[in-house]
Amino acid sequence: MAVLEDLWLPILLSGVFVFLVSSVLHMVLPIHKGDFSALPQEDKVLAGFRAHGVGPGAYMFPHCSSMKEMNSPELKAKLAQGPVGTLIVRGPGGVNMGKSLLQWFVFTLVVSTVVAFVAWPALPRGADYAHVFHLVALAAFLGYGLSGVTDSIWKGVAWSTTFKFLFDGAVYALVTAGTFGWLWPHAL
């Protein structure tokens, strides 16, 4: 495939650059420090989870199993009383940072590869930097930025948190676009 032959370097380097920039955004700058809050009486809540056998998974509460149940007076009362939410539970041991970082790096390569497949048929060899930058930035932002919006729409994630991830996505898109613009193949 000509696209992979000609664009393997910008795919690889943009993935590496986004990985490095994301490390700075998440570990050095305090942008995401307040994204999560502690549960009130966390020790008691966690003990209750363990006592009731809550395992890894995604939970919605109060939960209903059908559209019919959604209209039941019992569920409406639970919703009115609250709390209402979603909960992601991981297994014991917490986040495996090595595994998560590897998956994130693979994701950066996937986004860059998809971006290459979008840009290749749209831009000729020797396209000027501005055209490459523009198209690649838009395509990369779709991959990095917009995916988190649904978390605010459907899962109740604070819009302020989503806006921070949109900012991250824009930065990653600009890094990707700059890399592709710099390394776009010259005209034959």
C-alpha cells in the first residue's frame, strides 16, 4: 500500500510525539488534577462494594432492565430520590500503568494511521504544508477530541472535564498535523 510506504514515518513520529505531549499534559501540568472527586466516606463505600461482591464492570444506578421498567413508579421514585449515576469499577490492584500506556501508544498509532488514510487520497504528493496541516488537524481532532463528548452527554461527566479533554485533543491534533505537514512526501 502506497499510503503506508510513503507515510509510515509521519504515522510513527506523530504517534510518538502525541504520546510525549500527552505525558506532559497529564503528569507535569495540573490541568486534569481535579477531574475526579473522592467518594464521601470512601472506606465505608468500598467495604460495602466488597461485601456485596461488586466486581469489575460498568454500572448504572438506579438500574432498569427495560423501557417498560423506566416508566415504573418505583424507578421514578429512585430517580427522584437519587443519587443517579454511572460507575466504572476496575479489578483489584488498580490501574496497570504499563498496560494503559501501551494501549494509549497503540491508539495514537491507530489515529495517525486512520489520518494517513484520510489524507492520502485527498492530498497530492508535494502538497503544501498548510493544506496538509489543515486536513490532518481536522481528521486527528475527530479521533482525539470528540470521542469524550458522549461521556458528558450520556454518563454525566462534568462538561468542564470534557472541555479539558477537548483541549487535549486539539493539542494532539496540532502535533499530528505538524508532523504530517513536515514529513509529507515531496512531488516526484
